[in-house]
Amino acid sequence: MPGKRYEAIVIGVSSGGMEAMKFLFSALPREFSIPIIVVQHMSPHSDSQWISVVKKNFPLEFKEADEKEKILPGHIYIAPPNYHLLVEADRSFSLSVEPKVNYARPAIDVLFQTASMVYKEKLIGIVLTGSNHDGAEGLKQIKVCGGLCIVQDPATAASSYMPQAALEAAQPQYVLSLKKVIDLLKSIDGLI
């Protein structure tokens, strides 16, 4: 909610996610300060070339998360292919090759659950377009810990299954189009 100080944003996205991320991240201003951590379902054999292509359009630093890397303001971190991305108590990342969760590695639920234990009520969780139910339980955990939960309006998603599952599981505070997600995030960060 606007006025409250949040310390991190976690985003889960799957089918249709590349376009959703381009739209969302290109609209955030350079002054946006809350770190954003993303799990995008992708092939385990995916290379990271796409990051160098898309990051040219983003005002914020956009990079693949590294083992033991400290989470910094004004950065967007994305989970590397075939690794779960976890948030540690010291607010750094760890990478894991534990078994897949919800048929995915990286899994959204793993990121959301570990981040909720660290950031508690100072965390924002967002579930965007996707074709499975990954993220639903993690978003529910964020809400239990007092965090803010946002789900893309399933009617506006390229694939409605994942936002619909998150909506039913977590009963988020906000169900919004991507444009309204941008406006809300800018408002929360005091930029509008």
C-alpha cells in the first residue's frame, strides 16, 4: 500500500512472460528503488543471451542473479536457467539444483517462500501470466507473512491459468492489468 516502505518485490511469470516483463520493466523509471527478483519459467538449456538483448530497453540494472550476490536497490534480478533462486537471511541469493517444484526449476514458489521468510510484511509478491499453478502457494505464504500480494488480471494475461490459480489460493489485495501494476508500484515507491 502506498506510504508503507517495502524492501523487495518478487515476481513469478511463465507463458507470455517475456512480453509482460518487457512492458513492465521498460515503464519503471531509473529512480525506482525497490529491488525486483524474478522467476521466469524457461528451458533448462536456455542461454542468457536474451538478457543482454532486452536489458537495453530497461532503465534499471537487469541481470541474472549470482550465488551469494547481495540484493541491491534499483536492480532487477532474474533466476538463472535450471536453478532454484532462494533469498537468504542476509539478503543475498543462493542457487539450488534441488528437484523441480511444480515441474519447474527455477520455481516461483521456492523464491516466494524463501523471500517471505526474510522480508515478511515488507515484501511485495506479484504473479503474472503463466500456464501452471506455480506461484499460488508462494503468494499465499507472502500474504500470511503480512506482505502485499498482486495478481495480473487473468482476463489481461497471455495465459490466464497461473494468475487464476494465484487469485484463488492467495486472495490478493490487488488484481490489476499490467499498466495498473506499473502505476501501483510507482506509487508505492513514491514516484507518483
